Amino acid sequence: MKALVYTGPGGLVLRDEPDPVAQPGEVLVRVEAVGICGSDMHAWHGFDSRRPPPLILGHEAAGHIVGGPRAGERVTINPLVVDPDCPYAIEGRWHLSPTRQIISMPPRPGAFAELVRIPERNIVAVPDDMPIAHAALAEPIAVAWHAVRIGVERLHQPLAACRVVVLGGGAIGLAAALVARLFGARNLVVGETNGLRRATLEQTEGFDVYAPGEAEPDPNSVDLVIDAVGADATRAAACRMVRPGGVIVHVGLLPGQGGLDVRKLTLQEVTFAGVYCYSPADFAQTVAALAARRLGGLGWFESRALADGAAAFADIDAGGVAAAKIVLVVPDESAPYG
């Protein structure tokens, strides 16, 4: 099979790799669309010791099953592979299991490839009329779904009555805004430093946006802050703007640990919730919402060929991509679906 292989910091090569062999309980998925995640960029920079080269990255994938009784079925992939007998799995919180693996980390190659193997329990069927690139968005949107759900559970009033700010207009931040709107948020604004992305947010989904550094919500004025960046500066901004008794949901994963105003969190009883990934229920609900077209027009991603993946990484790194997400498309003339 052809695969886009991470060979070292800044290195991606499209080359032939051995076809994966499904193990008992697994299926082979012919990848048709796979998104580039911030964690893929982090690995590409050489910052992720969990992803040593050479390695096939990519975990936001959708396609169709190859072989077996479900051959041809269109599916999206939950990339978190967990021992189903783990206590965390039994209680429905797979993402916290110490047995957790994810495709794109050893020992599981990722989905920047024509084929990927995955346990059958990790696939979710998608309808025939759902664009396969939309199905590949299920994974990052599920991260946002989980973050918003946790924030809503921590609030002391309905989301419709809350002022909500999302920090970051990349895929997770944009998805968090979409999910918050679906959940009932009416007073919602997104902060994004990249002017191209701000234009995308305004034009494709009609969100109110602001440029951090030039404007910011008033101090102590925001009920729910979702930090989809996770940098020192965004943590500091979240602490400034959150109101007494408000909620900060921290879902971004940039390096650094500074920025938290622990004294304010304590004296004003601000809830700070770290969130990671999603539960199987979050993932399934996200797929259902996508299938029902309840998450907006989804015009904020850009499609490119897998063969152009190296250039896509470089363009994202240079900050010259207006889209919140690049989805790599893997053509296959023999596939039953486009």
C-alpha cells in the first residue's frame, strides 16, 4: 500500500509500506479521507516522543471495510483502542484507560495510508449520503463535543443563559463553537489570532470573532471559557475573563504549564476542567449529529490528495491555510463509494 510516512522532524515521504494484516476481532478499512491533527503537526516537528520515526501518522479517518461479512460498509474510525475488560472501559470512559492505544502511535500505525487495521468495536457506520470527508471530521468534533458536554455539566445555569468564549479557531475550537451552538448557546464568541481563520469563521459559520491582543472580553464577564489552544497566553486570558463561579474547560495541548491564576480560581470558586478525547457515547452522538446535518455547513475544511500531504504540513506550519482543517483524500477507483 501507499503511505505517507513520518521520517524525522519536518520529514514526510509517500512510499510503499506492507499492507496491514487484521488480527482477530479487527477489520481492515480502506482509508478514503483522513484529517491532519495538531498532534500530527506536533509529531512532525519532532516534539512527541510517543511518536518516534519512522511512523505512519494520522488518526482522523473514514473509509470502507475491506473483506469479511461487512465488506464495502462505509465507516468512520474511533482511533482509541482499549481493552474492553478494563474498569474504565466498563464504565464507559475508554479515554482514561491505562490500556489505551491510538492509531498513529506504536504499536499501531496510523491512517495516512491506503489501509489501516482497527478493532471492529472501534468503527461506526455512516450513511451512504454522508460525504466521506465529513465522516473523517467525526474524531476532532467528538473531542469538542466532549469538552462542551463537560463544561455544560459544570455550569450552574442553562447554556442558553451563558456567555461563552472559545479560545482558538482551529478545528477543535471551531467544532467547540459549533457544538456549543447546537447545545443552545446564544451569546458566543471565538478568539483567533490568525486573520485567515477569523475570516473563515465569519464567512462559513457566521460566528462573532475577535483578534486576541487587539480585543478581549471584559474581565470577570464570561460564564464558560473553552481553551482550545492550551498555551500560557490562553490560560491567562481564560483566567482574566471568567466570572466568579464560572467554568474553564482546558482542551488544548500546546507545550507549557504557565498562565493559570490559581489564586483567582480558588478565591472565586472557578471550576477548571481538563478534558481529553471523548467517550464512545460522545463519539457516537457526534456521528449522529453529523449524519443529521446538525453541525452547520462544514465548509471550513480543505481537501487535498494524500500525495500532497507533505506540502499540506508545510503550509499549515507557515500559517498560510485559511481552513480550520485539511483533510487528505485517498482516491481508489475500485471503491464502491466516492
